[in-house]
Amino acid sequence: MRKRKLRYKILITLGILLICLYSLLPIFWVLSTSFKQPDVIFSDPPQWIPKNPTFDNYKTVIQNPAMIQYFKNTVIISLSSTVLSVVIAVLAAYGFSRYKFRGRSVFLGMFLFSRILPRVSLILPFFIILRNIRLLNTHLGMIIVYIIIGLPITIWLAKGFFDKIPIEIEESAILDGCGPLTILLRIIVPISAPAIGAIAMYAFILAWNELLLALILTLDISTQTISIGLSYYKLEFGISWGNLMAGSVLMSIPAVIVFIFFQKNLVDGLTAGSVKE
Amino acid sequence: MKTRYQGYLFILPATILLVLLMVYPMWKTFTYSVTDFKLIGNSSTFVGLQNFKAVMARYDFLNVLKNTLIWVVVTVFFQFALAMIVALFLNVKFRGRAVVQIIALIPWTIPSVVSGNTWKWIFQTDFGLMNALLRQIGLGEFVQPWLSQPKMAFFSVLFAAIWQGYPFLMIMLLSGLKGIPEDQYEAAMIDGASPSQRFRYITVPNIKNIIVIVITLQIIYAWNTFDIIFVLTGGGPGGATEILGLFIYKLGFSAFNFSEAAAVSVLLLAFVIVILMLRNFLTKKETGTIYEKKKITL
Amino acid sequence: MRKKGLRFVMVCMIITIGALGMLMASGAKESVVEAPPVTITVWKGSWWNNQAPVVEAAFNATHRNQVDIQAYPFEGLVEKYVVSIVGNQAADILAVDNNMLPLLINEGLLLPFENVEKSDFSGAIWDAASKDGKLYGIPFRADTSGVFYNKDMFDAAGVAYPKENWTWDDFLDIAIKLTKGNQQYGFGISGSAAAATDFEAEVLPMIWAFGGDIIRDNKMVLDEQGAIKGLQFWVDLANKHKVSPAGAVNYDNKDYIEFFLNGRVAMMMGGSNVIPMLKEKAADIDWDFAPVPGKSKGFGVAYAIPVSCKNPEAAREYIDWFTTPEILSEYTIRMPARATATNNPPWNDPMYVKVMNAAVDSKSPPLNPRWVEIRAMMIREMQKVLTGQTKSVEEAARIMTQQGNTMLGN
């Protein structure tokens, strides 16, 4: 028994090590470079750990007044599109999962299209639509674009999850006189916490990191996002590596915080009890 | 009868967005594909299937299709396998699991302008980090021109793409795993089922539909891969890493041939529609809808 | 932007009402009402981000019309331009480089300029902005690619510096002498598909020097002997003489800058924009510039007015202002496109003067709207030669000619 426990422990430790190594190796370099003076960034052989670490890169990024505005825009756009995406997707997924109506599979398929069409086919029409409804260069415009881009995944995944929930629980609720919205909010959503957490993470990171649609559909600093701000560190000639890496680290921190927040949903997922209630 | 409208009501917000933002692009893509589209003016004329013929006659089209096929199969397979293993691992209770989970997600938070260029730096032949590391730890004989040799370049780009894409799949699968009622496992344990049996008879059936969805979406995503390839190799060497996403982009904004780019998009759409219809046809009986089937009026 | 628009509309209204009032007050007396001042917008590449406010201030202080300059990341700039012009929301003035000009002109996205004298504008970029005798862009930046070389490495190997009228054979000679196994290379070729302009800066001058060309009378001529010789010369640098590093097929100038700074490559290609970077980072290296043998590839950027422009006259006013020699010399941050705009620093620095003189004699890449597409195809096929997938340059030239002709619609 003890031997088995030891083997189990070793396996777990090995797993942890492998995952961390694979995920973090490039990140390690991002971090290391972000603390380097410009003259040692390309030293050969590479300085894996900076000998004279500096905060200069971080200072440059933080002291750039535009960065604050980029950050604000990104937060507004990402959080709003995350919340709205989840609400819209959960509603739609429930509709697709529990109702039979004409054109159901057609609609469901149509939601995939924003993912199938390549960017080349999307940007010009998106631009013209946003212009016509006067949402070009606005937060709202970017928010709805990110929602539609994310919908294929958010809806399909939520539906996949809902489909697996046994309908018996709902039937008893219906007999108790609950309406469909109540059932969705009181029963389905709590059970589906892991799925909702996952699609929220997806919706968030989509808006947080997206660059090319943002480049085209925003015009100035009033709506530009951090990913645009970072791409200013890509110069005509080469890359301002120290700043880019520092900016990237700073940009990842809020994303990690959001992940930690949604992760609670994943840990406290479905338990036997919640189904039987 | 009433329930039908309720169904529509649930999907209404999403449908409004779909109609607002997707119908027009779909229509435009379709019209571009059958006309000789001009950016300015309304002088484009109907040309039938000429754009489809022209794009298929392109010298590199078959090569791109072949690359895309291999790319999609290989990326989706490895991303899925890796994501599944990590998700299963993270579904086991151990100390520090929450932290490991976040670490596994970190590649996802890195914007592609950073991850693409960092991977390029890693794989660079002479000043690349990978080769420097290999030399430092005494494995100098494994030093490679990672991005400069066609086959190797394909796998290097693939490696970077898997790294970038697996956290998404992992978290989706993990959410599916978390949704499996624990009493099922408990019952199986009591019956003395081995871990592999539990995986086969409980885990897989329970997340089967999540797996299907995730793989479907990832296939679509994989053929549109653009950023990471564009930065790492631009499609080279010799077209070895050129796949549809890059090909369509070049048709559009290097060749300014929006009609042919649209033709490829229409082909992709048609492909997906056929697959979906096939899937619907095959799984028609499974689709359960409580509010209808059980004749409960709300 | 919208707020600005609103403010602008309000200002306009107030001025119009005021003007109307004055008109009424002055009775029916005939008077010419001066047009209200407008704010024109300019879009440029991201490297203008810090300089934009300086230029704005200089123009706005001396003009009734005002200017608002936005700098965007270079990634996605073509898309942004095209989508915005077609969507009727582009800036009044766009900075367009020589690659993009023929494409945008061909699609009818730019307005022609009237009454512009060629005078001392650089040739290559001027040509790129012209079509059928009309001018679609007024150049403000001109440049060319030449050879930056590490004098210390030349001295160490006892090799004489490039002479004024050197040939590609001299170049090869030097490159061979400066190559030491895989530790040090004479030169590095840019084979990367991710940096097409670096590829063309090497290959075009070689093709031209051997008497070849790429496109003549809308027909591919890469299968002519001169072109084949030029391409063969480029391939041989890497495959036969091995004066270029092993990763060359996926390298571009940015990679070679690292080689150069580390003293591992003796010669690298580059334009005037390399100079400030070398001055800063290569302080311990003694380096110099030599024009490539024969004609070099010229490039540059011009101001263009898109068809969607709302105030072409005001836009022209700004362009004319910015491209006057004194203003250009003072406010531009890249090498000016006019020979007379070089009288004050940094443009009178001897290093810039060298590049500038080379630029005067430079030649534009093919001015065909299909060139960008053909170039990408050429890189793909030449990479196959470098990696041995295509057996010979002749074979590649045949394939490229055939494919290029299809792209040209022949």
C-alpha cells in the first residue's frame, strides 16, 4: 500500500514537472528578457538568468501614458464581451438543447460560420456594418464583434454540456411549476458551472489578445487595445524586445487573475449531490 | 406550439447578432466568389464558376490543400492528445493542483505577437535559444536548422502551434470531466473496475459530445491558422508550411484577388455544411428535446 | 474620433451661423466667405508615433487648417488602408510605400495629383507612384539597399574595402575570403518568405547586373539567360560557395543584424534606416556603407490621397508643406525623398549622403500590380532551389516564368 502511494506521488510530481516545463519554457524566456538591459538581450551564449536585472523595461511600459488608456479599453471590451458572451451563449445553448423548432440545426450550423470564414472575408463586411450602425471605433462595436467571433465555441460547448444533463431533474421542476428561465438559472447554470467557467475564459482571452480585427476596426487611442499598444514595440527594423516582453508580462497578469477567478467554477464543479436534488 | 416560440426566444439574442454581423459577410463572400469583384465601383460582373476554376488551377493550390490536410490532422491529433492527458491529470486531486492548472493555461494568455516572435527566436538556427541550449547541455549533435529545412520547419511550426493551442482544448475537456457525476466512478470502483475501464466506460461516454464538438471546432480553427505561421516562416521554405489560412490571406492582401479568396471561403463553407448535414443525418435519432418529446406544455 | 467629429460639426455650425449673421448684417453686399478651417487626418507607420506630435505642432502653428497624424502598427496596415478606403472612412492622407502603391493605384483607390514637378524627387519611388503619366503619390522618403560592411573584419583578413565600381565577382571574392567555416560568413542571403523586401533587395540587383529582368511588357522574362545567371549567383552564395549561413533560407535582415553586431557576418544588406541602429549598437565596430554593384533596388514612401478623401485641397496643402525641402529635412525621421532636403542634420551626415547618392541611381522593383504576388511565388520557388527540392535554377526559372505569366493574365 505504501509503495503504491509512493509510486502515485512520483507520478504526480513527474506530471506536474512536465506540464510546467512545457508550458513555461518560452514564458521563462519572455520573463528573463523583460528584465534585461538592451545590450545583453542578444548575448551569445544566451543569459538565461539576467546578470544585472533591471526594471527599466517595465518602467518604460508603465510610464507610457498611452498604455493606461489601452489597458482601460481592453478591460472594458474584454469584460463586457465576456459577460455578454456567456449570457447570450447560455440562453442560446439552452434553446438549442431543450427545444425542437423549425430550422434548429440550420441555425446551429450558421453559428459556426464566423469561425469558418477566414479573416479576409470578414474584415471588410465587418467594417462596413459597424460604419453603417455607427459603431466603428467604439467599445460597443468591438464588443459585439468579439461576441460573434466567440459564439461558435461558446454556444456549441454550452449546448454540448447541457445535452448531457439528464432531463429528469428539469421534468420534476416543471411539474413543480417552474418556468424555463427559472429552470435554466436555478438548475442548469449551477450544474454547468465548469462549462460556463471554461467558455468565459475563452471569451475573455479572445478579446484580450486579439489584434487584427482591433487594428482595422479601431481608429485611435480612445478604443485601441493593449495588443495594438504592444505591436508598437515591433519597429520598422527589428523588435524592441525588452519592452515587448515586459508589456507582455504585464498584459498576462490580469488574464491570469481572471483565470484564477473562473477556475473556482472548474474546481467546484458537478458533484453527485447537486444532480440528485 | 407555444414551446416552439420559446425556443426561438432563447436563441433570439444570439440570432440578432448573427443576422446583424454574419448574414452580410456571408452574402458578400458568396457574391464576390461568382463575380469579378472590384474594390471600387459597382462594375463587377457575374462570371459563374470562373473564380473557382482559377483558384483550383493555381500551381500551389494542391500543395496547400495537402499541407492543410496534414496540418489539420496532426495539430488536432496532438493538441487533443496532449490536452486530454493534461485534463485527465488535472482532474486527479493533488496538492497544488490549482496552481498547475493556471500554469498550464499561461501559454494561452501570451498574445500572438509575442509568442510567434519568441518561438522564432527559439528556433532560429544560429542564434536560436534551442540550439544554444542544446550546445550548453552537451547535446551539440542535435543542433538543427529548425525552420530552414522543409520537413523540420513544418514540425517546428507545428510544435509552436500545439503549445499555443492546447490550453484551450484542455480547459474545455477539463470542464467536461468536471461535469461527470462522481457517483458513477464510485459505483464503478465498488464493482472493481480498473482505471482504463473507468476511462473507457465512464469518462469517454460522458464527454463524448464535448470531444466531438471540440474536435470539430479545432479542425475549423486549424485550417485558418495564420499568425504563428506568418511570423515563423511566412509559409516557407518552398511552401512547406503554407496552409489555407495563409493562402487565402495572400490571395486577398498580396494579390488583391478578393474574388478567388472568396471562392476558397465558399468551398470551405460548403465543406462544413456537407459535414454538418452528414452528422445530422447520422445522429437524427439521438437529439432529445424534453419540452417537445414529453409533451409538457409550459 | 466621433467626439472630434462632433466638435468639428459644432465648430462648423457656429462658424456658418456666424458667417451667415455677418452676411445678413452686411446686407446684400457681395462677399466671398472663406471656407471654414478643416482638420485633415494622416495615417503613417508606427515608427512615426513619437514624431507625429512634433509635425502636427509645426503645421498647426502656421496654418489655418489643422492636421491630425495617426501612426499604426505596420502589421495589417495594407488591410487597414484598403478596408478603410472602400468603407469610405480612410484618412485624408495615407503614407503608402512603393510595394503598396501599384496595387492601390491599379484598384483605383487613389486620386491623381495635378501640377507636381519631378524636380529633385528620387526616381525609384517617383516611378512607383506614377502610372500612365499620372502621379498618385508625392514621395517624402526615398531609400535604397546597399552593403554595410565591418571594416575590422576586412582588416583582420587583409581584404581591401569595396571599391567604387566593384562588380558582383569582386563581391563574391571578398565574401569567400571573409568566410571561416561556420563561425564567420562573408555575407548572408535573405531567403525568408516572411520578409519579401529583403529578398528582393538582393535578388533584383543581381538579376539586373547580369543583364536580366523580371517582367517586360507584362510578360515574365525570368527564363532569359541574364536573369538565370543572377538567380544562380544568389543561390551559389549559399549552396556552392557557402559564404552564407545554413539557416539562410529562413533568414532576413533582422537576423543578419545580429550576425553583424556579433562580428559573425562581414557584409549585410540594408537601407538608411540601419544607420541610426548601427550608430547606437555597433559603437565598437568600425563599419561603412558601399552601394551594391550595378543598380540597387530603390524604395520609399509617398503621401497619397485616397478616393474617399473629404478635403483633397486641404490634404494637398499639407502634403505640399511637408514635402518642401526645408520642412522635409527638418521634420522627417527617415531619409528624405528630395536631393535638396539634405542640408541639415542628420541628413548631411556623410553616411546618409553615401546612401542618398546610391538611392539617386537606384531602380524600382517591377511596377506591376501583380509584383507582390509574383515576388512571393519567386521566394517559394527559390527556397526550393536552396533546399534542393528543385534541382536547378533553370528549372526554377521555367516554373517561375510560367506561374508568373498566369498571374499576369497571359
